[in-house]
Amino acid sequence: PQGAHPALRAWLTKAVPRSLHRARHILADSASSRDDLIELMDIPSKQITVIGAGVEERFRPVTDESALARVRARYQLPDRFILCVSTLEPRKNLTGLIAAFNQLASATSSSPVADLHLVIAGGKGWLYDDIFAAAEASPVQERIHFAGFVDDADLPTLYSLASLFAFPSHYEGFGIPVLEAMACGTPVVCADNSSLPEVAGDAALLVEATDTDALAEAIHRLLVDVLLRETLIERGPVQAKKFTWEGAARRLLKVYSDMAES
């Protein structure tokens, strides 16, 4: 609840239950969302279909040097960085990510992560003041960058430039950025809650979103453990290919067809 603006929360609290119980059928974006509908909103399982989501074919590793240089210059990106792509809002746990980065950045100059930066890409959502305050209070604030909204066409290149992708969200209905990063060959650390385990599969390191120490440790491990990096980079595109928009569209079309015939 604390992740939403009070006015939005008040409206959703009234509108969502009413809409759910008026609907003939409900489409869920993940098995996790389906289970939440059953447990929290008392919706019969037979009334819900998991449609899922997908990742577009254009999300793949970008190796063209001119494209990499162009995007690096456009968003003023450092040489080595952790990336998070997210709207700036409390649910995404960006303050937790900044806290974990602070731990990593306290390493000595001889550490393999000593030159690492943190790049948070995404537009402002709501209740984001604490995020900027955490960055300003960081002892390494000069190494924390807010890239702002990133053009959709630049996303595959942005993912490809990153040393790793971190997504410690408190809750996700699906978590498309995790798939996009994996499809681009970027190793992923993400939270172990809600839909993220089913999306990430065995192709990411999963951590408790609120455990700052564990998040910092997982990021460090993924940066220095060459074998682990190579394993997750190899598994990522394979996992991402399990989720396609064509498959989601076919499932949606079947629901429409079944509803029309009933």
C-alpha cells in the first residue's frame, strides 16, 4: 500500500474489487498475479486465465561499436555500471538498490568493483523524493546517475552496455525489464518475490528485496565470478525465448473465442 499515491490507492481499493466481481473472465499477466487474485480477492481459479507477456525480437546483444558509443554519449554513461530500468516509484525499491551500491562502492581502490557506477534509467513516477534523497546522501553520489526516460529504441543498447542488471522490486505483476536484460545477454540480479522467480527461472540470481547485504553480495558475486556470469549470460536468452508476444496473443485470442461461444 505504501508504494502508491494515497489518492490512487483509495480509488483502486474501491474500483478493483468491484470490477473483478463484475467481470465474466479475468486476464492475469502471471501465475503470481493469478494466485494473488485467488487468495486476496476471492476469485475462482476457473475465472482466470494467465496471458503472460513477452520480449520483442529486437532485444538481443548489441555489438556494433558505433551504436554502443552513440547511446553511451547520449545518456552520458560511465564505462562500467550496474543498470536498473524502472519508473521512479517506491515499489521498485530503488532506495534499497542505492544502499546496496553504497556497500559495494566502499571497497578499496584495488577491488574489481572500485570503478563501478550505478545507472537508474526511467522517468519520474510518484513518491520519488526519497530516491533522490538517498542518492544525494550517498558517500559516492558522483557515481550514481539518473538517466531519465530512455527512448525505447535505445533500450537494447543500454542493456548491452551494462555490466549487470539489478531489479530488486518489492512486487511485480510480471517484470518485463528482467526478460529484456536477459535477452540482451546481460546477467541479472532480481528480487525473489511475486512473479519474478517465474520470469527469471534459473537465469538470474534471486535475493530478498529487503536484504541489502544479500543484494550487495549477489551483485559483487556476479561481477567477479566469471563462471557464474558466463552461465547466466548463456541461460538468459534461452529463458527469455519462453515468453513471446505471439504466445500471449494466441492465449488472449482463445479467451475471446471461448467467451464468444459461451
